[in-house]
Amino acid sequence: MRILIVEDDERVAAALEAFLARSGYATVRAADGAAALDLLGADTEVVLLDLGLPDVDGIDLCRRIRGRSDVPIVIVTARNQVAERIKGLRAGADDFVVKPYDVHELLARIEAVTRRSRPIIPESDAEVLLRDGGLRIDLVSRQVLVDGAPVELTRKEFDIVAVLARYPGVAVPKERLIREVWNTDWRGFSHSLEVHVGAIRRKTGDRRLIETVRGVGYRLAGA
């Protein structure tokens, strides 16, 4: 999991990065809003957002991030007024943590927002084998394996594979993928979908795994 920490206090950010690294998480840090938007990518799985930034109010930045992505956002700030919490949640945040906080509680909240954002996959569709079993998609453990070796996919990348795996050989419209993976009907996620599909092809080493069906969407090939 890659966590984007948006925090202008270098001491606070360094301590948080060290704790998350010990907990097994990869992090990247932005000291202001502009850097945060530059670093926000398809592989960002959680944003920890401070509100007191030097170039933009954190609430406004939260809205801008939410306009680009459905990535889980946890506001982490010294602002403890109820009005601030309400503004943050209405701006698109998934949770609100007030400083000073216990790092273990923060970690639990990170895990909670990522669990909530994952689609539920029926166990009856637990596994899909492709290319004579050389490529395996385990929908319960959320793993893709190529010749027995796991492929490191982000949450959204795996969710795309999971949706396509439920319809092997069938062209799935882009609109359905966006609706099931991002839980929205907004077509503005079309470019993000294309970027994620490209990343899946690159990571699995098979550009033919996901076929583009012109005018429709994508199809999982090789079933």
C-alpha cells in the first residue's frame, strides 16, 4: 500500500513515515498542496491530509483530491472544532483524526477506510485460471499470480481485474467498470481507467491479458 502524507511539519511527517514504514507501508510526502496534487497517482491508496498547509487550505485541497480520485482520505489535523470536522467530511474525507493522536489508532483507521473502499466479491467466484493455469486470479485473497509468483497490484488495479474476471471473454463496458470499481457513474474516470489498465498489463508482463474492445470497453482474454 502506498500512502501519501500531506504534512508541512517535517518533524511530524518524518515520525509518521518511520512508523508506517515499520508497519510495512510505503509512503511519499508532500509539504504543500501543489506537491500533493503532483504526487497523487493511480498507485496512491490512502491520503493522510493535514489542513494547515502553506499554499492552500486543506479543506479546499480535500475537495480537489476528491474531484480527481476516490482514494480514501483521512484528515489529520490539530483543528478539533466540530465545524471543521463537518466541513472536512462534506469535502470528501473518509475520516477525521485530531492531533495529537495515537499512531496505532491512526493505523487502525487507515486499515478501516481501505477495507470499506473494497468491493465485496462472492466466494463462489473465488478463482479464475488463465493461460492454461499460468496466470491465476484469486478473488478471495486478492492476489494475481503469474507462474506462481505474485504480482503487486494496487487496490484499484486488482478491482478492475476482479470485475473483468467475473465476465471472462466478455467485453465489459467502461461505464460498468467505472461504476463497480469507483462506485460512480461519472465518465471523468475514463482516463484513470485507461491508466490503471496500462499498469496492469505492464506489471503482469502480458499486454494481451486485457483486450481493448473499441467503442465498448475491455475484455479479459485467455480464459
